[in-house]
Amino acid sequence: MKRQRCANFTPEEEAELVALVKANQSVLENKKSDAITWKQKALGWEKLATEFTSITGVQCTVSVLKSKYEGLKRKSRTEFAEEKRNLFKTGGGPQSKTCVSAVSEQIIEMIGESATGGENVFDSDYVLCEVEMVEDKGVHANEALKISMESPTNEAETNYSQFDDKWTPAQLKKPVSKKLTNKRANCASSVQTAKEEMMLAQKKFYNDENERAKEKHLAEMERAKEKHSAEMEVINLKRELLEFQLVEEMKKYS
């Protein structure tokens, strides 16, 4: 008989859940949000729930398994964030032990940059890559971070020196060349011409719409007039028929 316990998952059950999600990663972690994808995900989770029950002997609903997996994803992000904070702590001393579990490592491997963040030269993730490379050579992480943040790159220095050599305040005060002025004037003229053409096109469109609406209204009025005439003709015929029947009845009694 299958157990109905789902409130608390054992580490083995958590690992099995993540393994099943990983096996169906292309469907369950699909970022699309169209109707077909949602249907595929629903079928995928139902299949996963069946496999989870057959492997662990614990019967859980799809909603419980999805909720548990989302909780594990949040936990994995928290663990990786804590690991990064420990890496960049100042004050010396030995670094704290990593707190990332094996289940969290599997989840991060699946969801990738959405959890750990992409490589960005403007935040600590980029510095982390440099620190790891330096640590392989025997340099402490704090020292590597200090070197990375204090030392400018040669490329940046070269670029600034090129501007310093070529440009002076006197050169920057020179009037704009005629070619550039004419080019700007031509661009402005082209933009103005395009705006005028667009306004004319819009005006023609609205005029055509008004004409179509007018024609439609006249056609509806004509149909209504014809319908009214037909109804009046039917009424007159019925009245003549009643008068004829009345005359016939009076002849019978005269």
C-alpha cells in the first residue's frame, strides 16, 4: 500500500524529484508561455508524479510536487548567494565552508544563469571569475579582488591616451563643416517630408472611411424604406381581404 505522506520530503525523495525534473527538463523548464507549452508542461508533471510514486512509493499530487520543486529552486538560489557572500567577506581568516547541497548543484546546472546571474563586467560575478583563476595560482581571494578592482586595464589607458593626443579645446570649438550641416538639413527635410506624407495618407484614410460610412448609412436607409413599403403593402392587402370577407358575410344575411 502506498504511503500518503508528502508534507516532509526526505533527502532521497528530494534528489529523486530533481532527477525526474532533469530528465524532463526540456519540457518542464521551457520558458515559453503559449497554450501548447502549458499543455505539454501539465502532461509532463502528471507523468513525473506517476514515476515519482512508482519509484519512491509515496503518492503526491502534481501541485505538491511542483510546490516542492519551486521551494528547492529558491533554496538553491539562496545557497549560491550565501556562497558568494562568503567568498567576498573581508577581514582575513579562513573562508567558510560551502553550503551548497548536491540537490542545489543539480538545480543550478539545469536553470543556469537565471539562478547564478550572467557574467557581467559591472558586478561581482565578473570579479568572481578573475578571483577563481588567481586562486588556482595560490593567491588569496581577498588579495585577488583588491588587485582586480584597483588596477585599470591597459586597453582603457590606451583609448584615453589616443583622445588626449588628437583633440584639443581649440579643435573642439571649430564650426561644423558644411557637409555635415547639409547632411543634417537633408535629414531634417526628409523627416518633414515623411511626416507630411503620413499626414496626407491619414487624411485620405479618414476621408475614405467617412465616405464608406456614408454609403453604408444610405444603403441601410434604403433597405429600411423598402422593408417598410413591403410591410405596408402586406397590411393593405390584409385589410382589403377583411373587407371582402365582411361584404360576403353581409350578403349571406341579406
